[in-house]
Amino acid sequence: QVQFVESGGGLAQPGGSLRLSCKTSRFITSVFNSLEFGWFRQAPGEQRELVASIGRSTNYADSVKGRFTISKDSSRKTFYLQMNNLKPEDTAVYYCNKLRAHDSWGQGTQVTVSP
């Protein structure tokens, strides 16, 4: 059963912006509010890496700090990644999941940053 559905990726120019959404399911509100979630990305031939996480606090990889913002909407059981000042090295497939004890990975959403 798919619990995480990513959307919002696409093609952007360097310096541009994209907003990714992660729609979750099978979480009652109290559980959703208690969990830590993360956005991950994987470039071809590279390991999947954690980009940002949200729980009691937010945390970011150094490579995206100051450019990306993670947020969540408890009523929609959805969390987001606002990506500003995009760079070519941000190009990857972006996935969302629980921060730990991951559920099955979804298809992700492709982000391509190119002139």
C-alpha cells in the first residue's frame, strides 16, 4: 500500500524555484503529528541522501541550508519542500518517507535544474 506520493518536480533553471509535495496516507492525525518525515534525493549512480527533515524541529543538509524549506500541513497530512535558488547539483529524483524505519519508497518526483 502506497503511503507517500510525491509531486511537484519538473524542469527549472538555475536560480529558479520548485515546490514539492508529499501526500501521506494511513496516518491518523496524532500519529502524523508525532512522526519525523524527510525528503531524500538520489542522483543517477549516487546514494540516496537526506535533504531535509521535520519533526519537533527542522533540519537540513548543508548543501541546501538557506535555500530549501520543509514544512507540513497536519490537516492535509501533507508535507512540502520549497526549493529556492536551485542549482544544477540539485538535479535528482526526490522522495519522501518517514525519517526512520522507512516505509516502501514511492516513484519519487524528478527535479532537473539546467539552463
